[in-house]
Amino acid sequence: MKIFKLLVLGLFAVVSSFAQKRTINIYEYKPNVIITGSRADSIIISNAVRHYFETRLEGFQQAHLPQFIISDQSNRFLLGIGGFVNFRTAYDLGGVVQNKDFVTYDIPVPGSALTSQQLRMDASTSRIFIKSIANTGKWGRIITYIDADFRGRDYGLRLRSAYISFKGWLFGRDATTFCDLDACPTTVDFAGPNAYTYTFNTQIRYSHAFGDRWAMGIALEMPSVSGTYSNGMTALPQRMPDIPVYVQYSWGKDRFSHIRASAIFRDMYYRNETLQENKSAFGWGTQLSTTFRLTRPWVLFGQALYGEGISPYIQDISDEGLDIVPDPENTNDLQTLPMFGWFGAMQVNLTENLFCSGGYSQVRLYKRNDFGPAGMYRTAQYVFGNLFYHIAPHCQVAMEYLYGRRQNMNDEANHAHRLQAMIQYNF
């Protein structure tokens, strides 16, 4: 095990990450533009490209710029259609993770001969999106966006994002405001580092940039509570939104580097049937995240968070009944558990078309008032190293190695290894 840890540390020190986050030049973006009507000169086409380029979103799992744009002659209304086909194949050895993604919570403890090896193939992360831009005088650019993958039942469509955005406001469903999309490296694993705060919520958000260095955001997001209820306790419909906020400072060329401080506040409702009383538990979390360019090809990613009752916002323990749990010292109430997570990664652009990555992530759950059954999750580690290659402008292939280890409250533990490969074509 010591040798393995040394190899992992060596990989982390030498290997870096795929630069899907590298700065995109507008002159490299050459979509297919269709202009309605009889006149389609180069100025109309270049303006259509500019509108989409200036409203692009970057970061973890964000869709690329569309390859097909339809515009009227005045560029008052533009419609972009894009997506990609993604195929992944994976082989688990020395421990099977019962999930399409490498979720360390799902590592079986203890392991057995039935959970030692497994082959997987998956195309459900393929995606399609539609984005429209209406250029208005009073409201500026009004953006509507719909994004879906095929992770529903039997490869059915699953909605990821669907929103209307203008003048800093967003109404609809999108990645939570508590998540820093630019602070996470790219992985073949669809879920990413186990400590990443990545989930989708229906929300009302306001964000604002103060010049080109400072930015802030605040949102009201639809809550999702996953609790473990003792006898006499039942869940109630939630009455208050989750409230995430952030402040960000950016620096360097193109303001590529940044540091962000975030917080989230929650009120989770339940009912004590014995006392015939409605009650609530308060949850909160703080987070610090960054992307830092050491030199042009080298980039650091990092994030650390701590909170209580915020499991929906931590990849590894989301929907596992850990928001509110029984309190052995006060049987009339439920309680929140403290939780901590962090990750670090590096990246480098090896050549124009070749990138590689490596990083480490950890999540830890803490006992409170002696609540913590023997088989309950306590901590998990996640290690990755990968290599991406663009074989064509719109096509990339990748290979990745993943290692995970889960440990329970009673110190029982098990680990898992996964090798996987991917091919993706953007359209």
C-alpha cells in the first residue's frame, strides 16, 4: 500500500490535467451559420458568431459552442443547436463500484468474489442542447437554454438545464450557484472528484460583475432534503429555499485565474408525530475554490468545503440520507452532521492536441452525539490520472485510471480500481 501511495503521489506531481479549460480564441470558433433571407454578408455572419462566443459558459461539463447557428439578417434573434455523442467503456478490477460513474460511496464494504471485476459500456452521457439569443434594446440579450443528456430510464432524455437569462438574472434549472464550475479539472469519469459540489437545482439567481476582476452571485434554490428519520419522525414539504452566495476575484491574462468564497444556508423541515409538532434543522456550508495558472501550460485547481447538513451539494454523499439524522441524546429532535471535503489537481497542455491530468479528492463525515452506526460511511478517497487527445477539431479520445477507497465508522474498508476509455464527437 505504501508503494501504491508513492506511485499516486508521483503521478500527481508529474501528471497534470486536460485543458478543456484552455482559453478559446474567437478566431478558432468557426461554426456553420445560416442567415435567413436573401442577404448574408460577412459582417452579419461574424456578428452571429460574436454573440454566441461572448455568451459562452466554460467549466466542468459545460457544453461547447454550437456548430450550427441560425440568424436573421439583423442578428436580433439567433438560434444555436449543438451536442455530442459520447461513448465510455470501463473495467473494474480489485473492487466493483456499482455505478456507471466512479462514486466511492458505492464501493462495497466488505468486498467479495462477486464484486471483484466487471466490464461496463455506456453512451448515456451523450448530449443535445438548444440555445437562443434575442438582442433587445431594453433588456439587452435575452438567453434561453435547454440542455439534456440520456441518463433517464432506458436511455431516456434527462433534463439538465432549462433557463431564461437576462441582465444578470436567471430563472429556471441550472448548476447550483454553490458550485464553482471553473475550479474543477476535466475527468473521463462523468461524476468527477468525490468532493465536488456539483448538482442541478431549479432556482432564481442574480449575478453581477464589478469590472473585470470582482463578481458576486446570490440565489434562491429549490431544496432537496435527504434524511434518515427515527421512529415518530416524518419528512415535511420544504418551506424555505436554499440560499447560496459567492464572491469571486480574478486576475492574470484574460482573468484566467480566480479565487472564490462561497456559502450556503438551508432550513430543513420535519414533523415529530409523537409531540404533534413541526420542527426544522438548520444547515450551512462554506467553501473556498480556485483556479490558478502557474505558467501558460500549467494550471492548479482546488476546492475545500466544510458544513452541516449539506450532503446534496457533495458528489459522493448526495441522496444518502445524511442531511438530517436521529439524535441519540435528544430523541425528540433530528440533527445535522458535520461534513468536510476537498480536492486538488494540476493540468498541462503537452502539445496542441494532447493533454493529461491528475488529482486527489477526499470526503469525510463526522459523528455527532454518538450517532454513527458501525456500517455507516465515514470517509472516502478518490484519485485519478488521465490522458486526452484531439484526433480532429471536433473529436477527442481519452483514457483514465481511477482509484477509490471507502472506510466505515467501524474502520472496515475496501478499495476499487477502474480503467476506462472514451471517445466523443461534438456537433
